[in-house]
Amino acid sequence: MLLNKKVIIVTGAGGGLGAGIARVCSREGAQVVVADIRGDAAQAIAESLPNPALALACDVGDDDEQGQLVTQTIARFGRIDGLVNNAGINFAKPFLDTTPAEWERIIRVDLRAVFFLSQKVCQQMLAQERPGGSIVNIASVHSQAALPGAGPYDAAKAGVVGMGKSLAVELASQGIRVNAISPGLLNTQIWQDIQDAAPSAEECLDYWRANIPIGRVIEAEEIGELAAFLLSERSGSITGANIFADGGMTAQLISKEPYASRPLAG
Ligand SMILES: NC(=O)c1ccc[n+]([C@@H]2O[C@H](COP(=O)([O-])OP(=O)(O)OC[C@H]3O[C@@H](n4cnc5c(N)ncnc54)[C@H](O)[C@@H]3O)[C@@H](O)[C@H]2O)c1
């Protein structure tokens, strides 16, 4: 097993991607701390995991609650080996209408919380017997390319990647690795919302098939497999990376040329 007895905190693990990451980590032998602003959802996921797990209600945007997350993890498991900063909130509103309060809400949860929760967890990782650990930050394809109306989200996700590189080089010599995963479109609530808003399921699928080279959305547990690898010793040489798990979405310039062009001779 990749993560035998490692203690791994996953934020936003009461549903969606975080729950998928928690499931894979638990299957791989980890003792998972399922943290979510929705305590009841965290409890339900923790109870469904194959290995002993701890559910904690935690708003990662609140500094005191971040501290309690670390304290309660230590009280139960005695150490922390990994942190997955997954909790995040989406945003879509035209730039010209976005308010300072909206900017601050997104940046607080999607960027600031990643920095300060990582800081608290790293202080613990360095103080414990066998110092070291692995941090995985869930960024997004938005760290590389943009959508109109997603300014605060795009800024936060690009910031998570840049900040992660800084932490990676600062902490490498102390045995802590920091990496980002940038998923493409996932089969979580957002995919349901997109389908519900589309005029027809078929039209919606056709559009997304053309925009995702592998021709499908990505399952939470597929990202969980990558996170488990990055949390394990098997990825010991990887730090400061941003790995795109997007089915080729950001590799593609346009889906296909709509007008036939003359073949280009060599
Ligand atoms: N869904 C996608 O297509 C997609 C693509 C790229 C990146 N991501 C990123 O993946 C992560 C998870 O996305 P998802 O689709 O599972 O979202 P989701 O909304 O389905 O789930 C997010 C979870 O985080 C929890 N949460 C929200 N605010 C929180 C807070 N302040 N403190 C603690 N928990 C909080 C929610 O209760 C929920 O359980 C996010 O960081 C998101 O930006 C998602």
C-alpha cells in the first residue's frame, strides 16, 4: 500500500473531489482526516472509509479553525504526514461587476487558506519525530488558462501554483515536498450543474467531448490516485510541480479547424 498508516488531512473532503481523494488515500492504507465546513458531510464520508478516519468540521478560511484542525489531528493520530489543500469555491461574474467582498471571499478560501493551513501543518511536520511530509495543493486548469468572469478564481489558482513553488524550494532541504495538481472538468456537482443548464444532454456532451481530448470528464478518484502518489515516497524526486490531470484540455489549442485549409507542403 502506498500510504500505509500515514496521517493525511484532506480539506473539503465532505463531498466532490475531496471525498474521492479521501477514499483513495484510505484504500492505500492512510489514516485520513476528513475536514469540511459541513461537519455532517465530513462525518458521513469518514464513516464510509475502509480505514479508521477522523471527521472534523473546519472552515479553512478561519485561522482559529485551521489551528483546531491541526490540534485535533495530533490529539487523535499523533502526527501529520500529508495535507491535501482541496477545499475551494468557484466564482463566475463579470470583471466590471465584481465587488471587493467577492474578491476577498474567494481569495480567503482558495489562496490565503492554502498558505496559512500549510504553514501550521509544516510547523507540526518539522517538530515531530521523523520530520518531513508532503503537501498537495488542488489548483485547476485555471492556473494556466482563463475563462471570462473568473478573475478571482483564476488569480487564486495561479497563486496556489506560484506559492507552492516557493514553499517547495524553501522546504525541500527539510524533507517537505509541495506539489500542485491541476484538474480539468471533474464529475462533481459542477458537471451536474453544467448539464442541468444545457438545452440538451446530447448537445452538452458533444460540446465537452470536443473540448476535452480524451472525450470525457474526469472522475474524482482518478485525481485521488495522483494525489496518493504525490503523498507517497514513490514521488520522492518530485517537488514544486504543477501536474495537469485534464484529459489534454490545456494541451489543445482549438478543438478542430472549422474550415478546410490547403495542406501545407513540407
Ligand atoms: N470540479 C471541477 O471541475 C474542478 C476542476 C478543477 C479544480 N477543481 C478544484 O477542486 C476542488 C474541489 O472541487 P469540487 O468540484 O469537489 O467542489 P465541490 O463544491 O463539489 O466540493 C467542495 C467541498 O469543499 C467544502 N468547502 C467549501 N468551502 C469550504 C471551506 N471554507 N472550508 C472547508 N471546506 C469547504 C464543501 O463543503 C464541499 O464539500 C476545488 O479546489 C476546486 O477549485 C475543481
